[in-house]
Amino acid sequence: MIILIRYFMLLMLSLQISGNHSIYNDNLTGGKELYAKHCLPCHQAEGSGVPGMFPPLVNTEKVIGQPDSLIRIVLFGLKGPTEVAGQIYTQEMPAAGHLTDPEVAEILTWIRSSWGNKATAVTSKRVAEIRLKGN
Amino acid sequence: MKPLKQLFLAVCLGASVIPFSCRGNAPSDKNPGDNGGLTLPTGFSAVIFADKLGQGRHLAVRNNGDVFLALSRLKNGKGIAALRDKNNDGIADSTLFFTDSPSTGLEIGGDFLYFSNYKEVYRVHLSKNGLIPAEAAVLIAGGFPDQTQHRDKAFTLDGAGNLYVNVGAPSNSCSQPDRSPGAPGIDPCPQLERHAGIWKFRDDKPGQDQVADGHRYASGIRNSIALAWNQSVNKLFVVQHGRDQLSLYPEVFSEKESAELPAEEFFEIDDGDFFGWPYCYYDPVRKIKLLAPEYGGDKNAVGRCADAEDPIMAFPAHMAPNDLLFYTGSMFPEKYRNGAFIAFHGSWNRAPFEQEGYYVVFIPFTGGKPSGEVEVFADGFAGVDFVKSPDDAKYRPMGLAQGPDGSLFVSDSREGRIWKISYTGSK
């Protein structure tokens, strides 16, 4: 009986693996693709973040306000408590300075115009200037 | 069957230390009643004991039935809710708040309520009839490092005069920098000196300090806010939050492997045990502790992990075990006696795949060892079939506590709901 149950479970396992799907199974391009690779694991597919751990990116001044501080966060990371939508987040965000200027610009432009966000594009020229200036 | 249950079955099958089928209850077995939105095995029912208390964490029930809920964000400026069911209808009708700091850990020990914030553990005397304490709280153990992740100093008591405090790791896997692509691990990891373990103290001695007075009881545990003393075998058990983000090493791990490989581990602890963090993670399919990529791991190398203690059971990755309870009541049927309930808060680190967890499981124990199949005991917290991101979940199971009548209380971290689960079937 146990062998039968195990055989059934193995079948389920193989079905599960073949049936598993990514939320993004369409062809990704530009900012959306870069977001999925570098940001989505923490900030999630719809920019909702994780309650108590990682802040949301939707309709918050830190994302849709003037872009310089947002560029700084991505290039140099963020330490210390930060408040978003009335919640305090303490976990450090790692710097993503390994991304190129155009990549940072594409990601931020995409974030600033997704999930209901409607903010101006970020240029790679501005990213380069801020990178040069340092944190 | 939902993919969620399939994953659970698959990983349980691979990891089981005993030949059990690891079957959750089929939906047809469930009680069709409302049960406050939960699905439960036949014979069980639930009521909403309290609701909208804030961001709930652990909870504790006094032997007079009063319930205390820790809050991770102050509500009315206070960090603990106290609730009383005065007319004994299963629903709280009196609620008061006290203490000035947010908290997670909470337990009753004798006539005292023990509670912790991010740096200290306190206890306060409970009067015979008062719902909230009239006396000032006394610091029992402190000097713990404040930290920006895994901050909760959750704890448990052994009933024999000792307090065991979890100090989580202040990082994912002790790399420099933390959580950055390809970053190497610091070797040896200096974080192990003050973090990533369980520290033991006296439960009645005021003003103890982690370094001066604490005994490092176990180490190499990344974070285990799910910890409980098993009275039937007089031992400490914890369930670890396993590491995140193997995908930071894309030359070794695929996104799917990152989502599924590093198991949540269930540990039985003896004094002095070392469980492997940050050097190791546990592969639940191959049932082996492997070297982490920060320390040269390539998905196959074992290295120093051969010396780390193995889990007694492994669960699917990232499900976030947030509380553990060994059932000692007599209300539930015999198979539940001395068995383990675990609240899985639910994952975030499976993105872009569907998230997992968001339920309470039960594992029967005999002689202090798992002795039967894992079952999903209480489900339906999320309120949706498909959790893409944790924010989709309406409720998330967080804390567990046993009532004096043997009922099981479960708290939620999103809205501050508390369910009281009772057995009403025939035995």
C-alpha cells in the first residue's frame, strides 16, 4: 500500500513540475525584464512588496516623486529605517551599482509608470551624473 | 488538487524520515461551515475569537482563559492586546492594551506573562483577576543585538526555571555585502558569536545579559521564531527559516531551484548542537545538507556540512514557520496528543512562482519523534486560491496557543484576527 501511495505521489510530483508556471511567461523586454530579474524577488510582481519586510513601490512619493533619491537608493543601497505608507521598514536594501546606467534608467522608468504609477521617465544621463557624484 | 498541495506532497515525500504519505486532507474531508473563513478536518470548528487588533504576532492563553496577543506595530500606542471572554461564548468581549514597545514573543509562565521586544525579554506578574498587569515589568534577559532583519527575540520556557531566546541572523547567509549577486561568505562567520542561535537563561533572575549571563545552547540556526519545549520528552524543538535567494548565484542555481531547494528545517536540540548556518542549507529532495554557494557550494559539495546536525523533518522552502506548539490538551482526538502544530506564515521568496504556505500543519509524534503523515490542519487564511505576492493574502497564520480547555488559538499578522479552533465531533 505504501509503495502504491508513493507511486501516486511521484506521479503528482512529475505533474506538478511540468505544470508549474512562472507568473511572467510572456517575452519580457527592457525595464520589465530587468525588474523581474533584479527587483521582483523582494518587491514582488505587482510592486506590492512584502508586509513588514520590503516596502511597496506603488503610489509612494519615494518612487513617483523627484527621481534623484530613487536613483541613489538603487545605485548605493539603503540603510536605516525608512517609512513607506505609514509602515517602518528596517531591512537594508543592497546596492545595485553593478547595473549599467541605461539598465537603472530602464528599471526606474518602468517602475514609475507601472501599477498605476504615473511619473516621468528617468534618463541614463541623470543616472550617470548621480553615480559620478557618489552617495 | 491545487498546486500548493502538490508541492507539499512532493517535498514531504522526498524529505520524510519515516514512510508516511504526507497527505493533506482533501477538500471533501473539510468542514463546510464558515469557521471564520478556515477549512478544517472533520469534527473541528472555529470561531473568530477577536478581530482587527492590529498586526498580530505570537499569542498566549492564561489558565483562566485570558488571551494575550503581541503586536509588531503599536496599536493605540501599545504593543500587547489582552482579551477576555466574559460570558464564555467563545468570543472576546473585553479588550485592553498595554506595554509601550512592539513585540513578538509572548508566553505564560506560572503567574507571570513573559514578553520580548527586539532587544529584551521581560516578565510581569499577573494578578488573580486583572486582565492587564498592575505591576511594572522586570527585565529578565537583555543586551541582545538590535538588528535590521530577523529582529524578533522570540523565546520559550521549559517549565523548570529556564528561558530559551532565539537570536536570528542579521543577514541572509553572512555574505559581504549581504544579499548581493555573487557575494562571498565571510569565513568564519563572525555573526555566529552573538546571533543565529538559541541562548539559555534563568527565567526568574532579573537583569541577565546575553554575553555575561547567557549560555549559547545551540548555534548555526538562521532564525527560529517557532520554538517550543516538548514536555513529553523534555527537549527543545525549533523550526528554522531557511536561507533565501540561492538565485543570487545564477551560474549554480536556477530560479526554480532557488524557489524550492533550501528547506525549512525542523530541529530537535541538544545542548551544544550546531545546525550549519551560514555554511550549509538542506536539500529536501536529496535529503542532504549541502554547502552554501557563499562558501563554495555547487549543489553537490558537502564539505564541512557533514558535521552539521540534520533536521528531524524538512518542509518546502520559504514557507516561513512562525510558531510551533506541542499539543498537550485532551479536547482533540488521541492522535493529536503530544503532536506538533506549525504555523506557516507563507512565502515571499518563491517569486516569480506561486507562493506557498499560509496554513497550519499538524505532525503526529510518538516518543518525541514524528510518527505519521503531515497534514494541512487549517487552511484558507489567504482567502484566495493563488497567492502571487504575500500582499494578496487576506490573513496570514502567525502564532499558536493552547487554551485551558484544549482548544487551539491561531493569530493573524495582517488584520489581527484570532481564531479559536475546537473539536466538536465524536471521538
